[in-house]
Amino acid sequence: MKRVKSLFLLVALLAAPMLSFGQMGFGTESSENPVKWKASVEAVGGDLFEIQMVAKIDNGWHTYDLGPYEGGPNATVMTITPCDGITLVGEPYVKKGGVKAMDSVFGMMIGTIKDGDIIAQKIKVTSKEDVEVKITVEWQACTNGACASPEEKEYKITVAGNPNGTVSSVSSVGSLDVAGGGIGGGGLWGFILGAIGWGLMALLTPCVFPMIPMTVSFFLKQNEKAPTKGRFLATLYGICIVLIYTVPIAIIILLTYTIGGKMMAADIFNWLATSWINVIFFLIFLLFALSFFGAFEITLPSSVVNKADSKSNRGGIIGVFFMALTLVLVSFSCTGPIVGSAIIKSMQGEVMTPIIVMLVFSIVFAIPFTIFAFAPSLLKKLPKSGGWLNSVKVVLGFIELALGMKFLSVADQTYHWGILDREVYLAFWIVIAFLLGFYLLGKIRFKYDSPTDHVGVGRLMLAIITFAFAVYMIPGMWGAPLKAISGYLPPMQTQDFVVNKLENSAANGRKYSDKLHLPHGLVGYFTFEEALTASREQNKPIFFDFTGHGCVNCREMEARVWSDPKVLDMLRNDFVICSLYADDKMEVLPEDYMTLPNGKVLKGMGKINSRYVMERFKAASQPFYLVLDSNGNPLVEPMGYNLNVNDYIDFLQKGIEAFKAL
């Protein structure tokens, strides 16, 4: 552990000069001031630029958004001094943060600015020469009901004139905060600790668990002939996981930061996690399952095998890299939150910190899988390993056959093929579970199984568990929610036959409701514009649901939290629901196309929704829940994956109260 800590200290020290280089020209605010600002500018497209002031606020402090608040607190004021060569476009606005809530002291809805929040102003550059823009920010820092004296600072930022369209330099007058080596209130080490927690949590998610049996079975075969070499490959496996997670993301972050393509990384990862490539993952699982059943052996050509003995088993190394790559790709749906957070930070000007965070995350994530990779060498030492060892392979084959269907299901949902609805999926799982139970009882034998004249206690207990699982799934064929495995199953709305099925959102002419449906018979919208219109007409807040077909945590939330009677009643009666899918592949109607600043036109629903949510709410992962007013402004803090029903009810109730107070 000391070595790991020393490594991160070394990386942080090496990163410091690079960060300092990127911050040349900035002054430093007095440490006594709890609220500081960092100026930046971003090219929007053509001659449009966005001046951004990023809040850097000490823990426990806040300031207020742009207001105005008559009879209330001092709102933050951002003013750009008019000058030749620029034209202001619109008014200053809160780009990130400014979440409004009822303030008991002032008796009104007030938005607060916290650490990392952004206020912005668009400008149009009409000069061909560089233009020096002066920005004045006025604010008042408050904490626990006490407020400091109002502050006012002036900043200068130089924007390159047309047709260059890039930022040439940034400078400040007076004081200006520097981001330093860390991001957020806790600094670099705070994010490292967060990455450690994310790495441990990711191991408990539904889309990571399926890789455990594949890992064990793969290295079980590797260790049969050369245990020492197997341990080497197991170590290499962990290293490959770290490199695959860190190196490509580092390259993407650096390229994104350099080129300025804000959604480049998010689009790539969304494609990897939800596209037709999931069919390839399914075929890989199927191939392994058939091999473990004894249909064939997955072996390298004899020429490669012969070279492996003299050249460090080249084939084994390739196989290990392939296993690590598969793990990273298929688990991305659940590991996406930390990756998305790192990408968002890179878009806010951070470069080295997201890379270090990803390095920490991948190490923590890889260590348990490396231990799993060592496990086969321990299995090899157990007595009576002959027939028992082949039985382990066959059982793993059944498990891989079942779990591999999840990836086929993801592709089926995102492309709306309609070949693997919920009842079809469950039928396969029920049959597989029964066959596994019969195999454990010795009623089914495969090619390389040793004959047995009795069933051991261990096999009997496993058979009981397997049959019980199969029986548990049977009611799901008629619409039972099956909450324990809901994250693995296709959504309930794909099932054709459900007892007491309610009408869903396919009615009433809502856009795309012929293919998209909400769970539990809820009625909602799949475009933000329609939801805004409905919110104004019905005078209800918007329950905003950023979701995905391949998001297992979303399905689990819907099955275990949304199904609660009180939650369901609130969603049905107190909100206008807006669900935006991040991974849907359908082409939207022409009026819903999105034209980017560079002229590119987005037509796919998933790409449009992902970009919209990223730019408006700075969110990249699913599930992501918000309560919005009729203008699309957040009323309370957002919520993500949380299976605590009481927390969810509290989240919804606060949103309702905030809306009523408007």
C-alpha cells in the first residue's frame, strides 16, 4: 500500500508543473476569502464565445446565483464591460449549479452557487484582432446563516479575433483563484479516495459480476499445465486492466481537451457500451459455454503452442489481454459514472487530475480480479480434481450461457429488434436453470464427465438452490417484477403478457411512444420540449429521468424503487415524466435533429440526448434523476443510483414543495 501511495504522490508531483504551466497569467486570491473565481473562455462556434466564471468555494460556504432577489440575499452579478470588437449575446446565466430550494429565512426560492458551479455570458467577436474582455463579478459568501461582506473583483481575458476562433491568453486584474493540483473541495486526494470507493462499488454492480466466472474458467485452463506461468499471467491480467482503462481514456481526454470536442469521449464510450458490439460479447460467452460443455477445445494452432514454450507463452499473453479488454468493455455500463465524471472534469479545464483518478480507480477495480485469476491455482491443489474439475467447467458453461444473454438483450433494446422480450429472456433462463439443476443431480452427463454413483451433499445443495431460482423466475412469465434480478432482465414494458397490465405511454400521440415505454404503466414523454409544454399546461414539476436501455442500475431502480406504492403514486399523479435514453439508436424526426456548432447534424436519439444532458446538466451517467420547473431549471439536488426508497420519496417530495413555492 505504501508503494501505491508513493506512486500517486510521484504522479501528483509530476503533474504539478504541467498544471502550473496551464495556469500562467493567473493571480492568487487571498486564502481568507472563502469564495474565489477562475475565468475561462470557450469557443461555441463561428464568432460566438462563452465567457465562464468557475466558482472555487471552501467547504461549508456558498454564494447565491444571479437572482435577482427582491427583499432577499445579495445575488451574484456578472458584468462584461462593453468594448469595441465584441457584442453581448443575451444575459448572464448559470451554466452549472444554481440549484434552487426554499430558503426558510427569506421565505422564497433561492439558488445557491457551490464549488465547481459556473456562471457564463455569451459574446460575439466582431474584431479581426485580439480583444481584451473585462469581467466584473460581485458576490457575497455565506455559511450557516452568517455572511461575509460583499466582494467585487475585476478580471481580464483575451479572446483571439476572427477568423482564428481560439483563446490566445487569459489574465486577471486584482485577484483570481488558481485550481492548483486538485479539483473540488477535497483536492486531489479527495478525488483519489472517491475513486477508491467507486472501484470497490463497481465490483458489486450487476454488469461486472458476470465476468467473474469467465475469469476463473479462463485461468483454470491456463494453470492446468504450468501453475507458475499461470500466476504470471494472472498478474499480467491485472496490469492489462489498469492499462486498458487508463491509457485510452488519457488519450481521449487529452485529445478532447486539445481539439475541443466536448462530446467526443462520451459518444465513443456510449457506442462501446450499447451498440451492436454487444452481439459480439454474447457470441464470446456462447463460444466459451460450448467449449466448456465439451463441444470443442479453444486452443491455439500447434505452431503457436510450440513457440509459447520457448517465447513466454505468447498466445497466453494475447489471451490475457483479450480477457482484460472484454472485462473493461462489458462492465462499462456500470463503471461509467466514474469515467463520465472524469470526462466532465476534463471539459472544465482539468487534464491531469482525471487521468490520475482513472489510474486509481482501475487499480482498485483490477486487484480483486487479479485475485480471482489466482484462484484456479488454489482449485488445482484440491483433492479429487479430475472429474470435479470438469464439473466446474460445465457449471461455468451454464452460467456463461445465461449471463451472455444480457449483452444480446442490450443490443436488442437499443436497436428495437424485438427478438428478446422479457418473457423470451426469462424462458431461456428458466430452462438453463432447470438443466443446470439436473446436471448437478447427475441426470445429465457431458462428454468428459466421470461417471458417479451418488450425489454429494455439496452438489445437492447447489441443485436445490438452482431449482429454487428457476421456480422463483416462473411468475415473471406473467409479469412478476422479480426484483432480485431486475437489473439483468429486459424492462417490464417489453413483456407481451402481464396480469392486470396497465395502459402505458404508447397512447395519446406522444413522440416515439410507439417504441419507447415507461415501466409500471406510467405515462410520460421522450422529448424535453413536449415535457416542458405538458408541465406548463398541467402546472406540474418535471420528473427528469436520464436512462438507457443497457443501464442495469436503471432497471433495478425501476423495479425496486419506482414500484413502491408511494413512489409510484407520486410519479403518476404529481409529475410530468420525461425519460431521455442515452443509448437508443433510432433516428428521430427531422424537427428533432440537433445541429452542432461545427455544422454536423445529429440524427440518432441517443447521441442527441447524451449531448443535450451533458451540456445542460453536466451529467454523463445513468440513472440521473432531476426535478425541474416548467422552464427546465432544477429545483433540488439531483439523485443517482440509490435503492433507499425513503431517500427517493424525500427527493420527490422536496421537488414538489419547491415547485409549489414558485
